[in-house]
Amino acid sequence: MADLTGKTALVTGSTRGLGEAIANTLARSGAATVVTGRNTEDGARVVGDIRSAGGTAEFVHLDLADESSVRGAFEEITARFGRLDVLVNNAAPTEFVTGAATGDIETKIDDDVTHISTEAWHKITRVGIDGLMWTLKYGIPVMLDSGGGSIVNISSVASIRGTRGVDGYTACKGAMNALTLSTAVNYQPTIRSNCLVAGAFLTPGIAPLMENPAFVQAFRDVLLTPSVGLPDQMAETVAFLASDAAAYITGQILPIDGGLSVAAPVPKLAAPIPGEAS
């Protein structure tokens, strides 16, 4: 396990899913962990779990669609902890992709560029691009005042492979990949910046689908691993990149996707390939 003793880490979107697993792992690794999100009740639950396991955690409300909320969150972190060593940008506008109810939006609004409305595009990029920019804008100065640190961005395989009907989301994740590189260059050698490109992970949202044999088979057809990833597998990789053990790693975009982005979609052939042993 990575050693993050004495470090303070903030994870955006850490009240559920991958973010929750990352927050728990960073805390187990010794970091004072700042859990953030819009849902105070879920935030309190995650903080309670971390504290029950012997870790240190606080919840700070953070809405990526609101610049003043992002700015205020980092001001609060400075007041509470006095430093920031690790920034994990995990939150994403997934409610606009999956169609989960959020405020006045009750259905999926993302689409391909010829069908998505300008209003929908702005709602998605407000969180996915503007929100990311604001966490960097207000988080990096705190990290610099703390002597530097590590930024770990959680992107998606949708950013490096064509994906139908979610052009707003792919634009956000593509921007995240690009900002990972420029941040590594702009703030070297004090701050390291890396990006993990996530494939499918067994989060609570996907778990019920894995009970469907057809859904499971669909993943087996495209993955090079026996199954989809577990959240703790992503979290341990984040902890490593956040730690001093990864001091020589920066500006990297690393897929954590079970080989989804590697295998070429060559169809299985009934007849053997000439020259291939039978």
C-alpha cells in the first residue's frame, strides 16, 4: 500500500462509486482525506466509514457547476488543514450521460454533435470542463503553498476511443487528458500531473447489470481480463500516483481498462489462419 502519511488529499465526487473507493484508500494510506460532493448525507456516510476504520476525513460541499462553490471549498480546506498535497479530479457529469434525475433534468441529454442542444452541451461542459478548470485554478495555488504535490485525473476510455451518442462527455474527458499534459508542463517540477483512463468498473450503478448474462458476455467479448475492474483496483493506482513512490512519473495518460483500448476488433475466424498451429 502507498504511504501518504502526513499528506492532505481532496477527491472530487467522492460520495459514491469510484470516488468513494479512492477516498477510502487514500485515508487507509495515511492521508487526511477531504470528501467532496453535492450530497451532504452521502458525504457524512463516507466520512463516517473512514473514521470508523481509523482514518481522518472531513466533508466539504463542492458543486463543480458553481465557481463560487469550488473557490469556497478550497478556502475551507486551507482553513481546516492548512495544506493540500493530493488533488484527485474524479467527478464527472455522468448524470447527463446516463439520464439519472438531477434537478430539472430527468433524462439523458448528451448526444452526438448534430443532435445535442447548445443548452445541453453547456450544462455538460460546465461541470466537465469548467469545473475541472476551477479545481485546478483554485487547488494548484494551495498545493504550491504546501510545497507541491500530485494531481491525479480520472478520465474515461471514451476520451481515446470513438463512443456513440455522448459527444459532450467525450469532449470533457478529452479536455481532461489535454489539461493533464499542460499542467504537468506548467507546474513542474513542483507538481506532478497524471491521468488514469478508466474502463468499466463494478460500481453500484453497474453491479445490477452484471446479473444479466448478455451484459457480462458483452464485456467478455471486448476485455482482455476475466471481468470488469473493481473500484479498489483503481483506488490503489491513484494512491500510488499520489505517493512519493511515483515521484518520477508525470504527464502520463494511463488506461486502466482491462485492455479495452488495446485489442483490435478483429472478428473470430472459423478457419485457422495459414501457418498457425492447429
